[in-house]
Amino acid sequence: MFPAKNGRLSWQEALKFINKCPVCGVEYVPEKARLFAQNEKANLVHISCKSCHGNFIAMVLVMQGGISTIGMVSDLNFEDAKRLHVLPPVNIDELIEGRKYINNNDLILKIV
């Protein structure tokens, strides 16, 4: 087990379980991970790959019985993740309007 700080496992130590970039497989440098949000139970961490420059956002839950992590590949840099995570979720009306905009402007055909 990792050394605890104040009787608890630190989020930095927990990152040793997220040790490879999901895009290219190169090992992360855990010291380069940056915390952008934290509460009593969860830590939101941004990691950038030194090799492919891909970004990864992870939620690290440090509990008395162990740790749990969940993450996703992202196009957000650290500053964007820090800024955007506090915004309210997209509501259903915004989702519908976005879909209408995509359909009405043939955006899918323009991407392909």
C-alpha cells in the first residue's frame, strides 16, 4: 500500500494505477498530473501525455477501503478543464437545439 498523508492515501499516489496513456501506451509521468478540482471524496486530475500530447481526465476516489478511478480521453487542456468543469450541465432543450443545428446545416456531411 502507498504511504498515507494524514491517515489517507493521496491522489498523487493513487495515480500510479493510471500509469499509461490510453492513446499511445507510453507511461505517464505522475508528477506532471495536475489537480483541478477536489472535495472530500473525489479528485479531478488532468494528465497530458509527453509522447502523443493527448489529454486524459481522471476522477480519483480515495476511500478507506481502497481507491477507484475512472477516466476519459479529452481534447481539453488543463486550463479548459479547470474552467469548464464548474459550468452547469447541458439541458435537454440545449441538446435538442444543437441537434437541430447540426441537421439543418448538414454538418455531418461536411465533416465526412
